[in-house]
Amino acid sequence: MRLLRNAHLSAVVAIAAAVFAVYINALWNGLVWDDEALIANNPHIRSWKNVPLLFSSQLFAGSGKISRSYRPLQALTYMADHSVWGLNPVGYHLTNMMLHAICAVLVYAVMILILNERRVAFVTGLIFGIHPVHTEAVTYVAGRADPLMGSFFLAGLCLFILFRTRQAGWGWAHLLGLALAYGLGLLSKEYGAFLVLVMLLYDAYHRPRHGLLRVGLPYLIAGAVFAGYMWLRAGVDFPVSEMALSSAVPPPLWERILNFPKALAVYMGLLLVPMHLYMQRGLSPVEGLADICLIGALVVAALLVYAIVRTYRNRRHVSFGLAWFLLMLLPLSDTVYPLNAGMAEHWLFVPSIGFIAAAVGLVTNRREVRGLAGIRLCLGGRAALVLLAGFTLFLGVRTIVRNRDWKDNFTIWSRTAEHVNTSAIHGNLAVAYWEGGNTGKAIEELQYAIELQENYPEAHYNLGYIYAAQGKRELAEAEFRLALRYRPSYEKARKRLAEIGGQ
């Protein structure tokens, strides 16, 4: 027993140490993009007296930005950081790293409970902890919602499994802990609600042999907690969304449904070969059923479903992991309700756990594995060790390199602009140039952003602001008027227009 405890402790220390090793260079990054609104320009987090305000307002209320996110616990962690570190970014990055290390350790714990296989559990937790696809959730301070929610999500799942495997008694402590973890997860990020999907998946694969009340009790408790959360959320005054202000129309439902297999294929590629990582990912419009990209994505999705079914009997842990991956991506498929993007790397935070566990389970299996096409692969032993060691080293180095992209606003937006050619990206890059003192490049980027999207009020406003600073009154007035034409409620533009004497 002592040997087993020491083995678990060694695994936990090794996983946590690996996480800190690959993210340590992120400590010296600054605050970028939404970090500024959530932290630097957010008076709500500067006093503990504002705690009730955090629970009665949307996430960005302190900075005046518009959001539909209700995440008071995320804001509360920023308040705690601010009370210790002020606006020093080091402390905020350190908190993100600690939360991610906790999540990686909890991944190990979940896999131990499900598989009772330390080797697979350790490698799964390790790869999850150092995988570069999670930098958007860890290196980016505003991405904290994912590791914060993830820690409660995984803790709740551990408690649920312990309740299910309990041999005697009702396990009220486990149920109480599950209720607390589920509630805290919801208050960290809305996605925490979908813990019940993994609970259902676990029951589907393990078929609990208890009475109906005992089987259903965790779900009844989760339902009660969710109702309480919705009651809290109902008291929040959410402003009109940015989508409504910009009159943006989401793609039709049929296109969003067909885009999901394409996103699924991209996600799998990012987990296997995480080379091209960037924000603001988009999906090319579906060009009918003959779209070659769509056909390829549908084949990949079909193979994934086939693998889930094929491995269900003989390698159920692999089937469970792949089913976890698919099931936890469905709420992010943009099909149930329109989301603010077609896909995002940080959305992989929870779904990736299942995919990694399935892949590790296949590679570390000492028995002969028959491939989907009947090809026999002899894995395990030294070959598996060398393969995993090399892949793990690659992931760690890739994470360290990716951390540099998040150093400041200029590095992240210039890096993103290499992959994404949208007005918003170039508009943000222009602001970074302006803040860095490069006025010429700022004007150039704003003009290009307007060329890509004429009805972009922020670009017109920022261009007008620069012209006003240069004393070019007529040009500034024209840009402020265009900003107001495309967004009549744009009060900042109206104020600037009045300041330069425009009517």
C-alpha cells in the first residue's frame, strides 16, 4: 500500500513539474487582448467590497465591454490575484499555471479511477499537461476560465466515480462534493454544465447495478444545482450582444451542421500535429456536398464513430476515450445554438482528455493491435517508450515556443495575422502598432482592415483617433462619422466628434 501511495505521489509530482517546466517562460509575458479589459481596465476587481458585484454582473461589466458570459468565479480569482500582485502579470500567469497543473493531476486521478492502469493514466495526464494546444487557455490569462472550470469538472467527475464504485452506504460526502464542484464549475464557465454528459457516458459504459434512486440521485442533485445557477444568472443584466450591434447574421443551420465534421478533423490534426496554432480560427464556407474538404472531413468523422463502435468490446477504454472526445465537442459544434466562432483551440481543453487517453491506450498496449483497415501493428515495450518519449519532447518544446507568441499584443496579433486575414485581426494589430509608437504601420493596418470590411466601426473610430492626434481634423471627422453610420449607438465616436467640433 505504501509503495502504491509513493508511486501515485511520484506521478503527481512529475506531472506538475512538467507543466511548470514548459510554461515557466510564460511568467514574463504581459497582459494581452481581453486581459486588459478583465484586469488592467477593470475597477471591479480592485476591492474585496465588490465581490457581490461580481456575482450580479456579466464578466466584462467592469470595463464596459459587452458579453454574455456569467463567470463570477473567474473574476473572483482575478480579484485575489490583484490583491497580491496588483497589475504585475507574473502573478496572474502563475495562477493559470497552477490551475493547469491541478487539472493535469486530476486527469491522472480520473484515469486511475476509470482504467486502474497507472501507466496509461500517467502518460495521459503528462501529455494533457504539456500539450501546446492548451496555451490559449493557460498562457493567455483571460483563458483562465478553462483550467478553472476544468479543475472543478474533473474533481466532480472523480467524486461521481467514487460514489458509483462505493460498495456500502450512500456516500453522501461524495454527493455533496459533486454538488459543490458542479456549482463552482458552472460559476467558472458555462461549459461546466456538460459534466453530466461525461457522467452519463460513464454510466453507459459501466452500467451501474444499483437501484433507480441511487442511479438517478447524482443527476437530480446536478439538476438542482443547475436550477440554482440559472436563478443567479437570471438576475444579471446582460447588454445587447456584439453580434446584434454589428447586425451580424450567423451561418444557416445546415452550414453549421456540415461544418462540424470539418472542425472535428482540424481538432484531431491539432492534437496529433500541433504545428499551426493561432487564435480566431475560422472554417471555410461549405461549397455544397461536393466540397472536397467536407468529403474528407466526413470520412474522418465516420472513421471516428467506427473506431468507437469497433473498440467497444475488446478495448473499451479506447472506445470510452474517443466517445468522450466526440461527445464533449458536440456542445461546441455551433449546431445547437450559434456560437461566436466556428472553432477555437481552447475549446479542446476538456474534449482533448478523451482523445489523448484513447491514443495513449492504443500506443501503450502490449498486445497486438489490429488497425481499422486490418493492418496489424505491434506496439508496446521499447518501441512505445521511444515513440512516447519523442512525442512528449516535441510537445514540450512546441509549448515553450508557442508561449513566446503571447508575449504582448504585437507578438500575438502579428503572429495571428500570418494565418488569419480578417478585418478584426488587422484592426487589433493596428492598435498594437499605435501603442508601440509606429503610427505609419497603424494607419496602414487600419486602412487594410477597412478595405476588408467597410462597415467596421472600431477601425473607423481608431483611424479617426489617430488622425485627430495628428491634427488632421477633416480626416478624423470623416472617420468618426463613418463609425457612427455603421453603429449609431457608438458613444465614444460621438464624443470624439463633438470634441473636434463636428456636428
